[in-house]
Amino acid sequence: MSNLATALDLVPDSSTTDTQPENLREFLSELTAAGFIDAGLSQSSAPIAKSGELIHELASKCLSSAFVTWSHRMTSEYIDRFGSPFLREQRLPQLLAGERIGSTALATALADRSGKELLPITFERVDGQYLINGVIPWASNLYSDTLVVFAAREPNTQERKLFATELSFAGISVKPAEGLLALNATASGTVKFEGLQLSEDYVLDVVVDEFFSRMRPRFLLLQSAFCLGLTSASLESAKSANGAGPFATELEDLQEQFDDLISRWEALLQKQEDFASLPATQDPLPYLELRLAAAVLAQAVSRVELASVGGRGYFVANPTSRRVRESLFLSVQAPTEGSLRWEISQLKSLA
Ligand SMILES: Cc1cc2nc3c(=O)[nH]c(=O)nc-3n(C[C@H](O)[C@H](O)[C@H](O)COP(=O)(O)OP(=O)(O)OC[C@H]3O[C@@H](n4cnc5c(N)ncnc54)[C@H](O)[C@@H]3O)c2cc1C
């Protein structure tokens, strides 16, 4: 693993990634080729905490860059752990070389599991192939050859399966999302499947329950990394602002909450260090609580940052304004704030 300063040097100008539909592909390719996303994968001796540290640092500079790194890194881990022999032998090396980008498109699967809505993507077996139809309302890193991981449902048996596909395949169309509040360079949009045909090579070799039980803690920890990275930048900016005086007590309290979340995050990263020794069924509650608390704190801190910085922070191009808008993304990125609150309350009522 190369050192973090090198990774930070690769981060593009955040005012561009905030507002313009440029894309972050080159950044992701360079970051990946330099060996930055391998930590915590099966062949790496570096622990997942290194990935956490990377995403945290990236987010302190640019949430867009941290978010697309999370998506590419998680997709690579799904293939590394559960890919078919074809995916592991042919596609994983491309992902790890930065030659192909990954996209995790599991929001609909998470909503389906929580009981909020039925998975809108279906599969049928036809002549030894899987025929896929439906829509992924939101996904990111959508480049022409991106490898997307998603879940689909057999409409008769209600069986769920996890698939990978390449966006260049026939039967797929992408509608880019434009004019977002922030994160405009994340190549986000809607993916539609109309008669997509996939062979067995593109089916992940894992049952859906085990996949989520094993992957969700890691997914949530690395999402918490970008929430906490954004918060650290906001806290520093707020504390050093000329107008910080009246907010001293509040900032002290927010700093304490931040320090507490960092301790919880580090302890959970430590717990995830030895993947092989972890049980197939894991309690998601501490990870869900951390992710919710980290998102809520980021928004609280960015509000105080704006109040401390004052009117100049209200210009769209000011980094304070960018962080306020970026922090609001944390409530709508799956698992959304609504689904986190709902699932945490369900788990607590069962305890
Ligand atoms: C820029 C951008 C990029 C994105 N990129 C990706 C990506 O790469 N991959 C990906 O998977 N997704 C991505 N998403 C999608 C995102 O993860 C969410 O799925 C999406 O924003 C959720 O929208 P929703 O309206 O369904 O919100 P939800 O919060 O799911 O639903 C809205 C309402 O339902 C309520 N609600 C939520 N859960 C429950 C429940 N269990 N029971 C009852 N009520 C509930 C909430 O309180 C809320 O009122 C992206 C979104 C954006 C904006």
C-alpha cells in the first residue's frame, strides 16, 4: 500500500467534482493502479482499516472522490469474496488494475430486505441464461464498461440472486443524473435492464443472506469513513473561522462526539480485520448505529461550520457551502437516513 499523501495528490479539484459533470474515472484508475484499494481484500496483507483511513482522508478533501472510491472498492470486494470463477479470474484483475471500474447498486436490494419495497429487478431462466428486466433508480461510477453488482428476484419463486453485469451489454440503457445538489462528477444515474441476458458466469456464488451479513458491516464501515472524513474537515474549518467564538461550547461538544465515533469506528474496523474468522451471520446493529450517527454528526457540524464562517461560506464555490451540500447526501445514500432509523428501531424492538 502506497502512502496516503500520494493518494491525496491524485484527488481532483473538488470545486469541479462538486458542480461539473466531469468524471472521476481517471482518478479512480490512477488510485487503483497505485495499489490503494487492495487493503482488506483476500490477497492483501493490509487490513480493512487501511481502506477506512484512505476513504476518510479522501473525504476530508472531496466527498465525491471518497464516495466513488468506496463504490469501486466495495464492488471489487464482492467479486473477490463471492465472484464466480470467471469473475474472479477475468474481471477482478481488471478491477484491481483500475482498467475497469466497479459500481455497487444494492440500494433496491436493501430496501427489499427491510420490507420497504419489493425488489424492482426480476430474473427468469431462459435457455440456460438469466433474462433480466427492471430499473436501478440510482447508481454511480456509470462508465460504458463498468461492472455493476445488483440483486434480482425471480417473480414466481421470489428467490433472490446477486448478479454482476457490464454496462456495455445489449439490453442496458443508462440515463445520467444531472444538476445534483453536489457530487456532480460521480457519473451517477439510472440503469434500465430490458431483456438483458446473463450467463452463469455473471452470478455471484453466495446466498443473499450470507452476502449481506458478511458484506454490510464492511460496506457501512467504509461509508462511515467518508462521513467522518467530511466531518473532520468541517470541524477544522469551523474551529479556525474568525467567527468561531460564540460556538466554542458547541464545537467542543461536537468534537467530543466526533472523537467518540472515531473510537467506535476503529474498534469495529479492528473486529472486521480477520475476515475468515468472522461468522457468516453478524449483528448489523453497531454498524448501522455508527453509520447513522456519523451522517447526523456531519450535518450538525457543517451547519455550525457555516454559522462560524459566515456569509462568505454561502457562495456556491466556497468549500464550506460544498461541505454543507455534501453532508446532505449522507441522508439519501443507501442505507438512507429513513431506512437506517427504521431498521435500527426494528432491531432494538426485537432485542
Ligand atoms: C447522487 C446519488 C448517487 C447514488 N449512488 C448510488 C449508488 O452508487 N449505489 C446505490 O445503491 N445507490 C445509490 N444512490 C441511491 C441511494 O442510495 C438511495 O437509494 C436513494 O437516494 C433512496 O431514495 P428513496 O427515495 O427510496 O429514499 P428512502 O429513504 O429509501 O425512502 C423515502 C421515504 O421512505 C421512508 N422509509 C425508508 N425506509 C423505510 C422502511 N424500511 N419502511 C418504511 N419507510 C421507510 C423514509 O423515511 C422516507 O420518508 C445514489 C443516490 C444519489 C442521490
